[in-house]
Amino acid sequence: MTTNEPATEPPPQPMSEKKKARSMAAPRPKRRRRLGLVLLGVIPALFLAGTAGAFWTGYSLYDRPFVWYNTNRIAATADRAGRGMGSPVVVALGGATLRHATLDEDGMAKLAARDGIERVQFLRIVHEHAQFADFEPMLGAILKIKPDLVLLDLDLLFAERRPLADLRSYGSVVTGMALEGKPYLADQIAIQYEKPCRAPDPNGRTAADVERRVEEARSVVSLDAESTAFEAVRRFADQARAGGTRVALLHLRRPTAFEERMYGPGNSYLPAALTRLNEQPGLPVWRFPDSLHKSANYCRSGALGPEGRKAYSQWLSAGIAQVLSQPRVEEAALR
């Protein structure tokens, strides 16, 4: 006798441990694609962020050696003045034009001795494409040594570096370092003392050089009679005079062709700047002597050459001696 028992399905076979592990380990295809896309976006972003951060950090620290180097020079000047039992101290601040216009420390000291002022400690600090803000981190150290006289390049009152000019300059440094093996840090000794000079072209073919150098200068620095740097200089001069330090401004020159291209016909920036200065007591301007403003005295770059530098330094030393021969409380102006 047969019985009709309900048909039963065979029980499911248990998944092997290996298959179960593979099933759990393998991500779904869509999830894998999403993860890949995220990584493709995140990794470049992290790389760019890291590169930008490194670039910005390097840029923010790039000018520190200039401050450190010259702060040490200020301290060394104070030490020499102290060992000289009250030697007069003269500090000059400016750009490359000032560097080319003046003899170095020993040369200026010898000229001062010839003019009757012994043991003068002359300290010149220059910055390429200078603006007054470049010197602000060391102004306290300068005032602390109580110099007898501070000379400022007239352009410091009106010069402003153009937006992004420093970043472009730093970018070229980094690029040169990576591609051409150039040094990362600027040679601080060269900035203070190097004076390369190519003589003017005897055939008069200097227009292209002048135009190129003017465009380079304009791309980095603008000169504005209404610059906010004026007030910063005025405040510094007030602090200096309160401590018995006299301040004077040096009106340095370039060849006429350069000035006309740089400042405009008739040097449009300068008259307005000088008019503003005439309203400020205690900021005398030592005007560049007309007798030295000759093309033969300038390098092809527009800076003073060796003969022009020697003549201007002699003239400047005479002015320094005139001021230092007077009591500190008095002020003198050369016009």
C-alpha cells in the first residue's frame, strides 16, 4: 500500500566558509567606482593644498634673512660705536639706487674723517625694489642705538610694490631653483654691496635698455605722491627726533631719459611729492647736485657708476659733516 506523502524540497546546502569570505570581502561594483572617483578628487586636492601651503610658508619666510642679516649689522655698528667711545653713527636706508650712489662703510668713514668727523660709523641698508615696509621690522633696533643721523631715500616715502609683485618674484625664485639649480636664498652680501655697472653705449644705442629697465621697475614698484608710506615715514621721523636723531631725505637721480619714462614728462610724480614734503617740518630734502647729473656718470642700468658714486659720496660726506658738527638738538637741511 502506497501513501501519498507531501513532497519536500531538499534542505539548502550550507555555504562553504571560503565562498562566504569571498562574498563578504568583495565590494559591490558601484561602491568601488564611487570610491575611485572620490580618491581621484581628494588626492589632487590634497596635493594642491599641500603645495600651496608650502609655497605660502616659503614666501612668508623668504624675506626673513634680510631682516636677520641687517639686524645683526645694526648690532655690530652699535658695538663698534660703543668701543669707539661715542663715535657718531649715520644710518642710510634705501633701494639699489642708494647702494650705487654711495661708497661702502669704510669709504664713507674715510671721507667723513677727511671732512673733520673722526670715527664715523656709517651703516647703509638697502633692499632691492625697496619700499619703507621692508625696513619696518628693524626700525626699533635702529632707534635703540640712537644714531646721530638717519638718511632716507626719498622714494621710500612714495614707493609701493604692486600687488602680487612679491609673489611673482618668489615664484621665479622657486622655478629657477627647481629647473636651473639656482640658490633658494638671496645672497644678502650681494644685495648690500654688489655694484655691477655696464658703461653707457658709446654709440648711443641705449633706448632699448632704458625701456626694458623702466618696464621692469614699473612692473614691481609704483611711485605715488599720495602713498600711505608717507605717514609711516613721518611717524618714524617723529620718533627719531624725539630721541635726538636727525632725519634727512636723499633725492637721488637717474639719467634724464630714464626719469622721463619712469615718472612721465616733466617728472610728474616728483613735484607733487616735494610739495607734500614742503609742508612737513623736520624732513629736509638733500637735493642731488645738478653738477653730477650727467649721462657720463651713470651706468647703462641708470644707476651711478664708479666716478659718479665717488663724486656723490664726497658731496654727501660734506653734508653729513655739516650736520654732525652741530648739536644734536638742531636740525640742518641741504638745499
